[in-house]
Amino acid sequence: TFTAWCNSHLRKAGTQIENIEEDFRDGLKLMLLLEVISGERLAKPERGKMRVHKISNVNKALDFIASKGVKLVSIGAEEIVDGNVKMTLGMIWTIILRFAIQDISVEETSAKEGLLLWCQRKTAPYKNVNIQNFHISWKDGLGFCALIHRHRPELIDYGKLRKDDPLTNLNTAFDVAEKYLDIPKMLDAEDIIGTLRPDEKAIMTYVSCYYHAFSGAQKAETAANRICKVLAVNQENEQLMEDYEKLASDLLEWIRRTIPWLENRAPENTMQAMQQKLEDFRDYRRLHKPPKVQEKCQLEINFNTLQTKLRLSNRPAFMPSEGKMVSDINNAWGGLEQAEKGYEEWLLNEIRRLERLDHLAEKFRQKASIHESWTDGKEAMLQQKDYETATLSEIKALLKKHEAFESDLAAHQDRVEQIAAIAQELNELDYYDSPSVNARCQKICDQWDNLGALTQKRREALERTEKLLETIDQLYLEYAKRAAPFNNWMEGAMEDLQDTFIVHTIEEIQGLTTAHEQFKATLPDADKERQAILGIHNEVSKIVQTYHVNMAGTNPYTTITPHEINGKWEHVRQLVPRRDQALMEEHARQQQNERLRKQFGAQANVIGPWIQTKMEEIGRISIEMHGTLEDQLNHLRQYEKSIVNYKPKIDQLEGDHQLIQEALIFDNKHTNYTMEHIRVGWEQLLTTIARTINEVENQILTRDAKGISQEQMNEFRASFNHFDRKKTGMMDCEDFRACLISMGYNMGEAEFARIMSIVDPNRLGVVTFQAFIDFMSRETADTDTADQVMASFKILAGDKNYITVDELRRELPPDQAEYCIARMAPYTGRDAVPGALDYMSFSTALYGESDL
């Protein structure tokens, strides 16, 4: 390998070596090899044939190698001149490492690791290639072929290569490399295949030739990466430029729109409008401007960052578009700050001015509103003729009220003057709404003058009317003192006579009747009082007619008129007989209700105990063991018949209960039974007799099906009844365990759990009599099993593991044959024939969990 490598370079100088340990001994070809592979000239060689000349030439070669930073350990010129093969090969390997391999570095790794990493990356896409070292990873030849195909795919048809044909793969790679890549054959295919671990230095030397042969492609890849990096930098810089331009344009446009708004100093007429302007300005300062300040700062940061990146990447500095320099943005921002500077101060001054005007205007409106509210209705009040129909006391009250009003009127004089003064001040300050203020002020002053005239006129009318009514006041007072209590008595009487009553017993209605009779005894004295009160009113009427006094209005001491007294008295007289009639009718109704209660109670007190007795008798029949099961069944059916025949009495009781409900009777002291109790008891009785009959029928079926004798059945019943300690018709788990032990079972927890899963499949924790009978039947009787059925089918099938459709139809009745055919699965054994059915799984399925 080393010889071939040396010749691949020496042939460039028109020579070669034949024997590596002999041809380098004089140092001449060694010096020539170093000049070819380094591209440098060495010191002039010695041309003599003596040993000293040869040593001198070899030393010149070794000194050149050392000058390239290579340490030659234990290699001396004498050994090379003497033809020491080991030293010669070591020297050549040192040259190969320095000039063929050392410069190979991928991602800052060592030369060997770099060459290995380059091979791994280039062969990564190829199946069956896994380069991990420079010895056995290359034995199948696919690594060499993959390197060639990766860079020159037209030279090798990689898809046709086989991993199990390493000789062909190696020779293909070596031949193609020599013919098309100018890489001489440095390795022998048979040697590589025949060696357990090929020589690492030989493989590295040969592979390094591939690296240098394809270094042009590697340089192209490196160049492409460099171009991509340059383009990426340019693209990033261009994006930053675009971002800067857009951000600058948006910011300048916002400043352009905002400055005119800040420079607008047109005042508003209303405080609300100016406060809205102030609020808009505060929103601008709080919400809109801060993001723009951030944008301006970010813009400067982006600009500086961009310029730094351009400078570091040797790019020309960025020049923004016309008017979009950072200085242009700063100038525009300064203009914005200048416009903003006086805007808030102007807003606050305007608000203070409007606040002053609004304060005066609001003060005017408040005082005017208070005054107008006070005067509202006053003119109508002063003009009303209420004194013409007023009583004496009302006249006196109206006079006092009028005096108070006059005092109030005088007190309001000051407010009217204040209202006029404020209106004058608003006119002087040129208030925008002065016309409406003046109009309102004038209306208040005109109204004030009118109120003064009406006040004097009303005082004169009140004093004139007062004297006319004093003469009849005393008679009105006496009438009122007697009419009020009598009226109250009549109203109370009417209320009592019309009061609805709710009674539930005879005693309650008798009490109401007695109270009514006592009330009727007081009516004659009440009529005498009524006549006396009406006489007082007639006397007042005579005085008015005699002296021609205008009887203004009604009695000031009472609202009760003679007409009302007569009307209420007549109403009382009419209500008395009505009350008599209502009490009589209620008395009759209560007598009827009592009859219904007694009727229902008498029946319920018979039916309730009868139902309870029947329930107990049925329970005894089902527990006691007198006679055969058929005798118990006949006895129970006779009970059932007698119970069904009792149904008309239940229906009759339902009818009586319906009458009681319609009469709204809610209690009955004659019985403790309600209809609901009777219904529930009746339904339970029907259910119990039906269930008990069904249990006995099931016991008969079980007995006959399992061949159990009557004595066994009686024994089972006796055991069940004994251990049904709570007499509920069911045994709990512990009672059932005790029952089994008493019958001779000796079982552990697992066996008891198995039995419980049979008798209590729903895991309710109880065992019914039917479940107990079923279990004991299986334990004591001979029963067919799945195995027995399977054996029967096997006989019909002629000892085969399957049975055919024809055999089933021939051996079984038609309906049972079709039943089996419809449910048997096809037989899938190796000895199956057409129409074969699986009678084994069918037999097992027939029993399911019941054959435990």
C-alpha cells in the first residue's frame, strides 16, 4: 500500500520505486517524493555513492519532515540507509500522516477522527454501510463503493451491489478508482477478505486518496455553505431595513396625524365637551403615546443594531429613504412634544373658565328650580274656592295655613332677588345661553308679583266665611260623638255576620249557633240609639233653613252620614236571617260528615285486621309442612279464591273513601286505618299469595325434575325454616353456613364462596328458599352433565369428533335437530368434512355456568 501511495506521487516526477526498503536507501527518491507532495524545493542532494552521501541525503529528508512540525521518534538516517524495513515503513507512515491525512479536519476534530467523520457523513444515506473504524468496517467493499457513488454516481450502479459479495464490491471500487479517479490499487481484495482485521494504516492511506480525489467536491460544498451564510446575512439585513422603513413610515404618519389635533385650540361651549377633550388627551398620554415612545426607542435600537451588523459583515452602511433618518424622526417627535406642551395647560384653563360659568349657571338653575318648585301650584291654591265648602275647623285651619304661607312668601323675596342678580352676572360674563337665562328670570319676577295680589284677596275671603260656620259647629260635634261608636258597632256586627266559618265537628257548629242567638237579643237597644243620632242631624237641618246659613260641606268631625247609618242598619237586619240559614245548613252537613266517618270506620276496622290475619295464615302455610306440596298448593289456591272473593268489600270501602274526600273530611276518630293503609295491605296480600303459590309450584317442578322425594323436600323445608332465624323467608350468609354444617358439609372459605356464587349469583348476601332447594337438588339428585350430553352426541356421530347435519336429522326429532343445527358452530378440525358441526362446544355451551 505504501509503495503504491509513493508511486502515485513519484510518477508526477517521471519515476517510481520497486522495492520500498531498497529504493529509499540512498535518500534521492525520498527527497524527490517530499518535493512532489509538499510543492517545495529541498536542499541539493549528494550525488556520491558512498554511505556518508546516502546518510546525508536521508538526513536532509528527515530534517525537512521535522521542519513541518513532525516528531520522528526512533527513526534515524542510518536505519533507512541500512534498509531497515520497519523503520522505512514507519517513516513513510509519518509522511502520509503529515501530508495526506493531517490536513483533513472536520469540525475541529483530529486528522484521523476528521477523516472518519467525513466517511460517515458521506456514506450515511447508504443501506448496509456503517463506517465505525478503519479496519473491519471496510471488509465488504460497500464503504469504498458508497464513497465513489456519492461523488460520481455515474461510475457505479450501487443498487446492484450485494453485501454478501465483498470480493466483487472491493474489486469494483479498486478498478473504478484506478481507471477514473487516478487512485492506484493500494490494497488487495483477497487480502482484505482473508484477514480478520485489515491493516488500519493501509486502509487510512487508501481512503485519504479518496478524500483528496473528491476534495474538489468538498470545496464546492464548503463554498455553497459559505454563500448560504452570506445570503442569510444579507436577507436578515434586508429584512431589518424593511422593518426600519415600515416602522419609521408608520411612526412619522402617526406624528403627522397627531400634531394638528394637539394644535387645535378651538374652545367648546360646554363643560362636558371640554372634559371629553381632556379625557381624550389623557387617553393619548396614557394609551396611545407610550407604545409610540417604545416604537421610537426600538427604531433607534434597530438602526444601531443594523449598522453594527453591516459593519461587522463588511457591508456598506444603511441609508434610510428620504426623510426617514433617525434625525428626521427625532425632529418630528420634537414637533409633537412642542404641540403637546401647551395643549394640556390650555385645556385646564378652558375647563376652569367653563367651570366658573357652569357654576354660576348651575347656581341660577338650582335657585330657579327651587323657587319654581315652591311656586308650582301656588297660584291655583290661592285661587281655589275651598272655603265655600269647608267646615268651621277647616276654615280656621285654612286661615292659619294662609298666615304661614304669607310668612313663607316674605322669606322667598330674598331668593328672587338672588336669582335676578345671578342672571345679571351671567349677562355681563357673556354666557352662551344667556337668552334662556333672561327669559326664565323674567317669568319668575312676573309670577312673584301675581302671587302677592292673590295672597291678599284670599285672606279677605277666609275671614268672611269663618263667622258663618261657627253657629252650627256645636251640633256637628255632638252628632259625631254618638255616630262614630254606633257606626263601629254596626260594622263589627256586619263583619261577624258575614264571617266565613270552618268547622269540623257538631260541637263547633253548636257553639257558633249559641253566640248568634246572644247577638240577636241586643238589636232592640241598638235601634233606639240609631233614632237618637238621626234626630241630632234633623235639628242641624232646621237651623240652616231657619237662618239661611250656607251649610258648607259635611260634618267636620265625622264622615258618617245619616244615609250611611240607615244603609248599614238595613244591611245588619238582612244579614241576621242569612246567618241563621248558614248555621242550620252547616249543622246538617256536620251531621252527614259524622255519619260518613262512622260508616268508613266500621268497615275499615273489619277489613284491616282481616288482611293482616290472611297474611299471617299464608305465611304459616308456606312454612309448615302439613301434607304434600300438592296439598299445600291446593290449600293456597283456596286461600287465593277466598281473597279474590273479598274484593267487593275493598271496592265498597273505596266508594266510602271517595265520599269522605269529596266532603273534605281529613280526620276520623272512629278508626286508625286510612284508605292508603288498606290499599297497601291489599296489594301486599295479593302479591304474597301469588308469590307463595309460585314458590310451591317451583318446588313441585324442582322435586319432579330432580327426583326428590316428599320426605327430602320436607327435610329441606324444615332445615330452611330452622335457620331462617329472622323469619324473613331468606337466610343470611352465616345462617346458610350453619345450615350446611348441620347437613354434614365440611368446607373451607373457598368452597363456601363457590357455593354462595351458585345460590346468590347477584351477591345480595341472602339465600332464598328456591335457591336453597335448587342447590340441594343438584347435590342429592342424579343430573345430566355436559360430559354426558357430549358422550351421547359422540354415539350418534359414530365415535367421530364432529357430527353432520344429515346425522342430526336422522337421529333426532325434526324440531330438536333443527335447534341443534341452528346453534352448532362449524367443526374446524383437520378431519372435518363438508357439513361437519362441533357438538363438543355446543354441549358445553348448553350448561354454561349452571353445571358448576
